[in-house]
Amino acid sequence: MKFCSDCGNKVSHKVPDGDNLARFICNECDTIHYQNPKVVAGAVIEHQGKILMCKRAIEPRYGYWTVPAGFMENKETVMQAAVRETYEEALAVVSKLDLYAVYNLPHVNQVYIMFHGKLDKPLFGSGAESLEVKLLGEQEIPWDDIAFRVVTMTLKRYFMDKKRGDFRAYTDDVII
Amino acid sequence: MKFCSDCGNKVSHKVPDGDNLARFICNECDTIHYQNPKVVAGAVIEHQGKILMCKRAIEPRYGYWTVPAGFMENKETVMQAAVRETYEEALAVVSKLDLYAVYNLPHVNQVYIMFHGKLDKPLFGSGAESLEVKLLGEQEIPWDDIAFRVVTMTLKRYFMDKKRGDFRAYTDDVII
């Protein structure tokens, strides 16, 4: 950040009075511009023991596999974001999701909030951001070609939880 | 947002190519400025059946009661944010927290992520943002003077979960 988004003048990076972290502050209008982590909403969607996975048609990680996930927008809930991403990326309709995981990625200032659920109907396809969408069983998943470590961690945990029959929500950190 | 934070020129609010939501886009350098919900991290901290609560010394809701909670910062995890807020607002040290709830507040573009845990030691006090900090039992909590509905909802659920002995994490929406 170099300029104030309110008045267009230059900002400085300094600690405001009463604060203990440096912020971007406008040199003219004194507006403090806070910067905070973003939420990524994602979903592990199962159908008959297989997981809905998308081969990315966009950077970063073009050509690698992921579960539907993307940045949460203003004015929506995290679950609505996960439902929307599942439709946008995999053209799949899900209407009931359960909270599954909160992952911290502090090195990129992201919080992944993952849900799990089932496909409403076995209908899906490649959305604009996907080269290919498939239902894949644990042995079929291309484990060496997963786009993001948080996706690998979520899927490994999911198959473990499935074996023990306990999907209670948890939190973990992805530290790189 | 009126000006581009990268180059200082004016922005327009319009839908970028390949997108379906209006964003602030710089008229000169074409940078797209996304705006996303913020995460608030909070904690229900118990000691001998009572909950650590703070009377707010700041706006909004000056003089009303809350549990420790505040905006998550870049470079930290949600749990670290909850631990930090508990210290800043209640001068209390907590070292082990469990994920408890994800609340959506889409009308203010916030996601509250709540944890629960116990005080490490029965030591606490009023941080700079608190007029008063107390340990309060269910009957002592000033239910009509809680700062935010999400705090009331979290505490009601907490006492219910305590009675049934099941604190598994859940998600809910605060719709106003």
C-alpha cells in the first residue's frame, strides 16, 4: 500500500497511538488502513465413498488437483461461500454441509474453513476454473499432484476420520 | 474506496472481465482491489465454572460486557489471536484452547471464530480496552448488557453444552 484509498495521498507505515503494530496511515487525512487475513472456504464433497476433486485451470498451481475452495466474499456466510465455490468449480450442487476444519496459513495470511458433505445428486462438471472434475477414491487421488498442502492435510484427515467414524471439527496450522 | 492504494489514481466500481461481482478497479493501473470479510477471534475462558468477562472501555458498545475477542492480525493464527486478545483485554494467560464455534455476521462482513479453554492461573485484570474484568457464573452474567449478540449466542450455547458435556465445534449465523 502506497496511497490512501480514501483521499489518494501518500501513506506511511508506522505504529498508531495506542496500538502496538505498524499500520498504513494516511499522511493527510490520518485514516488507518488495517490489513487482515482472508478466509478461504472449501468443501470435501463425498459421493459413494469418492471425493469431488478439480484439476485447476488457473494459476497458482495450474494443472494440480484440489477440492472446491476459494476466497469468501463480503455479504455471504462461510458455508454459502463453500457451496458457491463447489458450484463454480465443479458445477455440483450441495445443500447441506457440516463444519469440518479451520486451518491457519499465517505465511500467506489466510484462514481455510473447510466443510464436508455429500453431493445432492451425482451431477457435476468442469467449471470455468477447472480443467477436469472427477470423483476419486482414496487410492485414486493423485497424492503427488495436489495443489496445496492444506488440501492434502484435509483429505488425509478426512479418510482417517471416515475410518473411525468421527468427523468432529478441528483446527490445525499449515506452517511452511 | 475512492483511490487506488497502489498508484493513487481514482478507482471505479465495476465487474472485472471473467468475474461476476463488482470490485474497485483502478482507472489507470487496472489493479483490482478485492474486499473480503474479516476474522474476529474470541475465547470463552472458564475458571471453576465461571466465565472470564470484560466490560468494554471502548466503542462500539462502551460499558457493555463481552468475552475477550478482537480482529485477527496478519502473520498470526486464529488461536494466537484469541490468546492475544485474552491477554490484552483481561490480562489473563491461556495456553490451551479448543475450537468452539464459527459465526457468520454477513451484515458486517465478519466471521467470529470462538475457542474455549481454562485459565492457566486465576490471575486476570483490566486491560487497556476494559473498564472491569470479572469471573461470572451463568446466573451472574448481565445478560441484558452483553455487547454483541454473537457473544450472547456463544455463552448460551456454552452453558447448554456444559450441561450435556459435549463441546464439539459448530457453526451458526447471526442474522440481523
